[in-house]
Amino acid sequence: MIWALPFIPALAGLAIWAWGPSARTAGAAAGAAAVVTALLALLVGSDTVSVAWSETISLRAGLTPQARVVAVTVALVALPILIFAAATEAARGLARLIGLLLVFVGGMELIVIAADFVTLLIGWEIVGACSWALIGHRWREGRPVASANYAFIMTRFGDLGLFVALFTVFAATGETGYDALGALEGPSLALAGAGILAAAVSKAGQVPFAPWLFRAMDGPTPVSALLHSATMVAAGVYLLARLQPALAGAPGFAAAAMAVGLVTALAGGVEALRQMHAKKLLAGSTSAQMGLMIATVGAGFPGIAILHLVVHAVFKAALFVSAGAAHHASGGFDLRAMSLGRAMPWAAAATGLAALSLAAVPPLAGGWSKEEMVKALEHAGAVPAILAIVAGGLTAAYAARFAWMSFGPGEARDRRPAAGTVIALAVLSAASLALSFLWFPDIHDLA
């Protein structure tokens, strides 16, 4: 039953791609697949199951509490993004786009349920291949293809770390399960930990791999929304959180994770402040927020990182959808040409809500999760906590900048949005508000 989690969206995506239905039908079918996946993630048992690959290797899958939370989040955040894609993207190639988005979701679900390194690698490769195809979706334009190749090559350097980790674990124990990682010690554990960290930070757009996140903005806006919220970059943080108990004893792992995460949180914040391109500003924001999560994992609090991962997925998806709405209204992503508050007050309200959550304004969910991350980093010392607070200040500044420049007061132009855009923003805004009230008091139990 658990194997259906990745297969349902992936097979639905391939069917839509092959079938080539109308935009409305494609959106409805994709949305149904996302809903079924979310329900299955809620209902499926937590027992680990395995399928024999060979005499020595088995593919294993299971749902820990962390995994269940992330599996549900991936599917539910994908739902409004798929609706947005069906409503706003050009009919030419739409079936391919929606189909690949669903396969993308399926690959992420496989990463989430994986309980061994071979299964993880299969999901990891699916996500990487889908990101390449999705970023380069408008291949006739030329530049998206170059950006897709750049992103793919940049992340491949880090992905090699997973192969190093797999070979190290298998050579030392003869097994490929995550539990075998706990049997390593000394240099073997350090090598496996370094490989896993390299793979995670490359996917999460951390220093020195961060530039690919900005080039990826040449892809369609629905791709950017899903890639930056619930897939791809989220995979890196989830992997570290999932394996943190075994990696905690790896020499240098905690210090390296905190250093990379905090440096990226500051660098991403500065880059976001200087960007005039709406999606690239949000890309800097994603890099910075993932950095704070990785630093939190390094400090020994993976559950807190997962909390912010969920909250971030919702408000970041909303911000990208609002950027797409502004693009359709203004004809571009230049923030200086927007100021659409009077023309699109409904979008301005949704953007303001998401930006306030990003800026960690209580009682919104972003305020709760950001506070918990600072508390977690305080356990690692005053310096990490202070750097996190500085990064938080940068976050508030670029969140306010995005909201004001994109949907601040301007001319009262007549801009009628697609119904799918309104639905997507309404769903994501409601989810952001719901997360603010459904605070997780036992989040540490996920660690």
C-alpha cells in the first residue's frame, strides 16, 4: 500500500501526458491524483516494507512521523499549484507540463518514504531528471534549456555524495538500509556523513551550489512554485532531518551543517534584498530559509526543521503563485513595473498574508516556526542564534520589499485573473491561517 504513494501521482502524470486532455480536464485529473495521494499518506500504515532487488539488496519503504507529515504536505501543496498551472499556462505543452509536475511529486514521495539508500537514489534521480525537464519546459526559447542544463549539472556535483554514502555503508555493513548508517563509526561515518551533506546542500540550493536556484527561475512559474515549496529543495532538508540521529555522531557533521546553513541564510537574504526580479527575489528567500532549516538540523533539532519546512512550503507556494499573477497582469517579473494592489486587491491580501508569515510575524505559523529555530540554534551557542536573528531581520526586509513592490498601491487597472489563480491563492491562504492555529505542541517528538 505504501508503494502507491509515489506511483499514484507518477502514473497519473504519465497518463495525462500521453492522453493530452483539455486544460480543465488535466487540472481536474491532476488535482484528484494529489488529493488521493494526500489521503493515502494519512491512512497508510507505518510499518516498513521491502521488495527484493537482488540477493543482497532490497528496496525498503516506511513512514516515520516526520515522513507522514512531509508526504501529506507535498501532495496538498501540489494541489493548488496544479490548479494554477492548468489555469494559466499555454495550451501548447500543457499536458506535458502537468504530467511532469505529477511525476515530480511522485519522485518526492519516493524520497520521503525511502528507508534505504537505493530507494532514496531512485527517487533522488527522478526528482533531478524532472526538474531538468520542467525548468527547460519552454525549450523553443533557448534560455530555459541552458538554465535547465546548468541547474542539472550543478546539483549533480552534490548528488555524487549520495553514491559515496551508499558505497561506504554497503562496503562497511553489507546492507543499504538507513539503519545500517548507525553501525558506522570513525572515518566511515565521517565519509558517509560528508556525502549525504553534500547531496542535501546541493539540492537545497546552499552555498556554493546556490546559483542554480536563480537560473531555475527561467522555468514556468508553477514549476518554480512546486520546486521551491514542496519538492527538490525540500528534499535536501528532509534527508538531513530523516538521517540526523545517525549522523549526529559523524565527526564535523553538526558544525558543517550549521556553518553552511547560516552562511547561506545570510547570503541568500542579502541577494534577495538586491533583486528586482520577483521570482529571483523569492529564490534568494528559499535559499536563505533552507539554510536556517539545515542549521537547525545541525544543532540537533530535526523536528523543528520539519515544522518550518511545512510552514515554508505553504507560504512560499502562495508567494510564487502571487508572483505569477503579477506577471500575467504586468507582462513581466520586474518588481518596478508592478504595484498592483489596487488592480488586484485579492492577490495583494494573499501576498501580504504569506509575506507576514515569511517575515515571522506572530501569530502566523512562520512566527512560531522561526522562533523555534532560533531557540534550537541557541542550544548550539550564542553566535549561531545571533546569526539566525540577523538572517531573520533580512527575511523581514525582503518579505516587506516583495509585498510592497509587487502589490503596493498603484493605478487602478482592470486586471481579471484566471479562476484557477484565485482558487490557488485562496487555498494556500487558508492553509497558512490553519497552520497558525494548529500549532504542533509535540513537534519535538518528531525528532
